[in-house]
Amino acid sequence: MAALALWLLRYDVARRTVRKPGLTRFIAICLLAGYGWLAVGGILVGYFGGVTAGFHYDAILHAVFVGFVMSMIFGHAPIIFPAITGKAIPFRSAFYLHLALLHLSLLLRVAADLAVWLPARQWGGLLNVVAVLLFLLNTVLAIRQAMAASGPSKIVPQRAA
């Protein structure tokens, strides 16, 4: 995982697109942050070996599945959701709120796991959930904004052939 993350950090186009404005930058930041968490997960696996339970295992799982995977979902959602649903999701700077909360709360969670500090671990987990809910809220608000900006939808009846 760490080697893959280093390769991605070195060769992915996100290193260049992070300098672009708007959605392109947001996606690049999501990808780069996700690669960072993938590297953390790989380093933790390398250090703690084959743990299958406990705080260290929790730190590894959260680094990979919350840090890497959720960051990829946040970054790709504005492209994938419209392709599936047909509803536009215009970029909003508010998207950075759920992204920042995800990574800050995950940092708290993983640090608390490594320090075996249960209250901070619980707060980190709770704030991870809040970040995902904020992602869903921001996505719905962006869709509603796009629909309101495009005006009422007009249904054009199909003619029989």
C-alpha cells in the first residue's frame, strides 16, 4: 500500500491539476489526500505486522477505508453521480468543508488509536460520520442549486411513429 501510494503521489496527474481552479483542484486535493492515507495505512501495516484486532488494527482499517476510500468517493462523486443520475452537481466551495472534516477527524481517530486514547477515538469516529453526512447534504444542496438555476424542467411528449 505504501509503495502504491508513493507511486501515485509521484506519477498521478493530480500533482499538476491541483494548481487548477474549481472542481479540478478539489478532485486533485481529494486524490492526493487519499494517497497520503493509503501510505499511512501501508506504513502502519509494515510497522504493526499482521494485527487482526485492537487499536492498531482499527488505525490501519480507518486509514485505508475512511482516509483513502472516502477521499476517493468525495473526489469522484461530482463526476460519477451525474453520469449515473443525470443530475448535475456543480462544484461549490462548501465541498471543502466535508473534505476537511473527514481528514481532521480521521487524524484524530488514528492518533487516538495509536495513543490508546478512547475518548478522542470516539470523537474522531463521530466526526467521521458527521463528515459523511455533510458530504451527502452538500451533494444534495448542489443538485438542488443546479436544478433551480436551470428552471422548471420541461417534459417533451414523444410522438408515435
